[in-house]
Amino acid sequence: MTAYRRPRPGDPAEVGTPSAVDVTVDGEAVVADAGQTVAAVLLANGSDTWRTTRVHNRPRGIFCGIGACHDCLITVNGLADVRACQRTIADGDAITTQHGAALPTTSSTQSAPAAKAGAGPVVRVAEVVVVGAGPAGIAAALAAADGGAEVLVVDNGRAVGGQYNRQLPGEFAARRPDRLQHEWKAFAQQRDRFADHPRISYLPETSVWAIEGLRLWAQTGPADASGRRPFAIDAKAVVLASGAYDRVLPFPGWDLPGVYTAGAAQALAKGQRIAVGHNVLVAGTGPFLLPVAESLVGVGAHVVALLEANSLATVRAGWSTDPLVAPSKLREAVGYGALLARHRIRLRHGWTVIAAHGTDRVEAATIARLDNDWRPVRGSERRVDVDAVCVGFGFTANLELAVAARCDLTTGPDGGPAVAVDANQQTSTPGIFAAGELTGIGGAALSTAEGAVAGTAAAHHTSSASAPSPAPQADPAVRRAVERGRRFASALSRAYPVRDGWKSWSDADTLVCRCEEVTRGQLETAADDRRLEDGRAMKLSSRAGLGMCQGRVCSRTVAAFLAAPGDVPEPSMKRPIAVPVRLRDLAEAEVAESPGIKPGTTEEQ
């Protein structure tokens, strides 16, 4: 085990000393600080695996770091299947290793408060509901509130900022949090205005797990905790700003503990001051790999190499298609170049990782030079000793709520699925707006601009329900920012394309679906059955996409493997439940449909 926490005296954020918290792991007391997640406690105490898979008993730990993949499931206080990366520890927590499929203990189920007979869930009312508090969500909330609407922001994080502006826990008492991210001053000003706005209410650590028309179903409380009650939110307009998560392409050994998404490595470094290893390999494509390397260096890791799968010629040609957008990032690129040189990190264009090796965790990786289609060049393979591999090949939009709301989808600049919107960020579903990475991967600046447009339009929608009128035009500067951001997104996709040659990295024994442990060979065997005429039949036959993550990690990969030449693969996302919710909570939600509860009635939470 090599993941560790950097000693605080040298921390660039000048993190203080949080109060100690009494926590046990498998009955043994461990060192834990207030504000840490369960995953951070385990990593800092020398454990990077804490469960085994249901099918083949393989070791697993953290992978995505943001609650999407469900690799890091563990039992806390007798409650099974808690996502360790999302659950903040509390005094007295008893953490237990989880082997295979697990059921809650009797004590954990009895700890949940019983629902009152005949009492349905709380129903809150808001004019504009914003889902997500990243750059797009914050901008949308401020614009809608400035437009006169009462705004409720629902976010599953402990603090605003999302993945881009991830903040350290308040318990860490960081004196220089600005050293952990770029553009901190602008974010801090926006965050403070958000907190002080009289027309904005904020619900942190709250998950929206379903949407029906303009009614949202949510739960507030620590992620995956027992005893939570669902409640409904009735809105006049909804802005979806749910962001995206890392796209990872499969290769032999990618399911070994010690292989992380690039986002997980950054989330642990920026949000918990944890390094995922001593000797770390960063690989994939896109400029996001640069701040990931920076974050790893900031917590004391040695980045062995940074491998960009696209050749330097491809990157230059992509940016040159729109020379006006590249200079906006030139200063930032120069800063990253200086960082790599200072720490002697080699940036290799046209290389990637094609295999990870180890028994119970990563011990080495095979890297190779790629041709223009991303096929490994014969004879270029090199074996590198590492204890962590961080990979990221762009992002996939978090579309669950948009699909549930029956919003039309389109193809984003990077070729992935995205929500279709008009000039005012209005989706095909009346009253539902979308902004940020949900509408196409384009970065924080575009997300912020789209959020401002969506918030302005949503506020107008709430006031014009009885007397429809044309939506007001957003500030011209904001419109220009949207146009500039979309041009940047197009150039970005041309500079860092994902080529089809990645399919050659895997073989028949390579896992494709991590949850159900479905291999590529099993998937292709199921695809050969001509009786399987639709995606649902394919899922039922192969079981790919039917696990805990519900296809978030594998669906785009599965679609790409099965697509005919020339097809644009899109994941099959028909899930009415967007995030994990327990059956007893669904049972309580049913009460809301009884005659005793009328939509729109409110109760004090």
C-alpha cells in the first residue's frame, strides 16, 4: 500500500490541525481527522482496498472519487454499500471491510427512524431550482436571483464549487486555500455573493434522485447514510447543472486497485490532501491532465511521466483551426510547462498506458507509443514501475436527470451525448433548462456563461407563466462569452480527439463492465446473438451496465464496442433513478401519491 497523506508542515495550502475523530476500521482504532471522507481515512491509514467484488471476489477501493463508479463501497455502522469517497466521517463511526454482496445488519436497519403513519414526505416549493453548485450552477442561481426569482440550489457536495472549484473541508482550517486552484479570487467573490444573496437558499449534501415534470425528489444528509427521508421539490423552472465525470478507456489491468481516474487523483489531492501513490503515472488526453499533475506534486507525489495520447502535431493542428481561442490559455499553459520542467516531469505526446500489472494492486504499467489512430506501435512498449496510474480521456456528461426529464439529446463537440438546448439554454422540455458540461464538454468559462444565460431565462419563465412574453436577452458580454466558450470547446475537441484505435488496447479477457465484471469477450459473444434486437436485451443478456453504477462508467464504452463503422455511439440511459436510493426511501416516496398529500403543500423540514 503506497497512498499516503503529506505531512502538514509543508502543505502549500497551510492546512491546520483538525480535531481528531474516534473511528474504527474492522474493530481497530485508526487515526482520523474531522472533515475527512471514509476513503481518505482508509488511504491515510495504509489501505487502498476495502472490499471484494460480488462475482469474482476481486479487490477494489477507490476509482472515480466522485461517487459515480461505486467501486469504493464499504460498510459503515452496519450499513452496507456506502460510497467511501462521498461519506464524511463522524465521531464513533465503525467502518467494516465489505466482502462481496452485503446486507445491512439488524442494528443499522433499526437505527432508521420509522415513518409516521399517514405522513407523506415533505414538499418544498421554489420558483427556480438549480441542481448542482459548480461553475454553471452558481452562475445560474445568481442570474435567476438577480432577475427576481426565489432560488433553491440543490447540490450533493458539502460546499459550493463543484469539481472545478473543489474546496478543502472547513475542519482543515486552511489559511491559503487559494494556492490549490487557479482563479481563486474570482471564485471566492462569486461564492460570497452566492452565500449572501437574500433570494438564494442552498441545500448541501442533497441528492436529487428523480424528476417528474417540474417535481424533483431529493434526500438531504450524509451520502448513503441510514434514516434519511425523501422530500419533493415543486418548481416553476429547473436548471440542470449536474456536470460530468471522467471518461476512462479499458485496458488489461485497469480494474486493479491503484488505477484511478484523473479526477479522483485531483479530488483526493485538492479536497483531502491525499496522494494516491509515491510514483504516479498520469495518462490520457486533454489539458485536464496538467492540473492533475500539479495537484499530485502539491501533495508530495512523484509524477513519473505525463502521457498525452495525441501527437503534438494533432494538438497543434486542432488549436490552429481557431487561433483566436488558444491565446486565452497560453499563460496557463506556460505555467504548467514551468511546473513540469521544475519537477522534471516528462510530457510525452503520442504515448499512453496500455496495461497495468500487479497481483492485488498496481505494481507496474506498460506504456507504448501510438500511431495516428492510437494503435500501439510494435516494439515501442516499455514497462514502468509505478504504484498508481491516473487515467482520463475526456469527460462524459452526467445526463441521468435530463434523460428522466425527457430532454432531447444531441452530440457534443467531443462526439459524446449532450443535452440539446436553444439560445436561452432551454431544453426540449418546457421549464427545464440546462447549462455547463451537460450541454457539451467545454470547460469552466463556458459553463459559467451558459449558467448565467440559463438563470436569466429561468427567472423570466417563472414570471411569464400567466402572461407569456419573449425571454429577455442576457447581457451582451455573457452572450459573447458563450460564443467564445463554444468555439474553445470545438477547438479543444479537435486538438484532443479520441481515436478508435483504443479498442486495440484490450483483449477478450479485459473487463469492460467493472460492476458486473463482464469481459469484452463476453460482451461480443452476447452481441453475436441475433435475437438481441435492442439495448435492453443486450444488457439483460450480457449484464453489462446492470451493476451498482448503472452504466455510468461502461455504457459509452459498450456502445462504442458494439457500434457499426460510422455510427455515433451513445449510451443507453433509461434510468428513472439518478443516484442511489434505498428501497425503504422509495416506499416512503409512494406515500406522496396518496390522497392525503397534495402537490405543492409544504411542511417545515
